[in-house]
Amino acid sequence: MKKAFLDQFYSASTGLFVDAVDSRHSSLHANVLPLLFGLAPEEAVPSIVQLIREKRLHCGVYFSYFVLKALAKAGEYGLVYELIRSEDERSWVNMLREGATTCFEAWGKGKKWNTSLCHPWASSPIPLLIEEIIGLKPGQPGWKEVRFEPHLPRELEEVELSFTVPAGEIRISIAEGQPTLEVSAGITMVTQ
């Protein structure tokens, strides 16, 4: 199945995926998903990352999660952080400029005529910051084991985060770029 997909949609000459059979256009969407789901050949990764770097979050708020997740899978944590903090028109900062106190359904009030101003699908920076930038993920169901592999950008100097999971309490602090993780007695910490 992967070979059939590559034969139909991958252009070795550009290192990108095209939108449709016999198309020459390579959209953000057509490239993010193969990168995220492991369909992109290794040699295509730099081309796809460059396409994302150029197009940025030129997609809907919902799809931004997949863009950021694909970049993290490619090890592009700096670009993940940059896009989360972006001040572009298509950004969470733009929502703040428009008075947001929760995440909008679209990048701005004028982007969709009936935009909800409280939409959970737009909150992708939260799990991406926790899982990919701070590097905290469950190692087992119920968070009985946690994996901690931070990918902190230099700009992220201070963070305080604590939350309760079924197995206990997790606390993370970052001071001067140095992370500290504390877990309850029922949780095993695995660092990589």
C-alpha cells in the first residue's frame, strides 16, 4: 500500500508529494500527513520541512495540530516552538490580538462567518508544548510510567507545570533553561 501511495503521489524530482494523480501542485496538507504517518521517504523530509517552513500555518486551526506533530516527528522542535509563538495572521497570537480568552475555531474572527470563539480543536499548543517541547509523555497507560525527553529552545527559560494523573502528581519546572521533573511515589520516571 505504501509503495502504491508513493508511486502515485511522490515526486522524486521535487522531494514532495503532489495533491492528486497527474497534479504538479504540492500543498501543505499533501505533505504533512505523509511526514506524520511515516510514508515520506527519508530523502523527502528536508523538502517537506522546507515547504512547511515557507507555508507556515497556512491551513485551518484544526490541521495545525498535524503540522506541529509532523514537525516534531521530524525532530524540528525549534520550528514547532516558533510556529506556536508566531505572530503571523494565522497564529494563536492573532487570536490574542483579537481579544481571545479561549482558542477560536479559526485564526481570526473574520476568517469564518460563524466562528466559535471557544473551540477545543484550536488548543493544540497545549499538548504540543507538554509532549514535544517539554518532552513529557506517558510511558504506560494511567501514567504509571512517564517518559521525559525535553527539547527546550533557548528562548524558553522558565516554566512551572503541575497536574494530577491517575497514578499521582507530576511537577515540572524549568529555570534558566534547566528542567526538573518530580513525580509521586506511584510513578516511575524514564529518561532517554
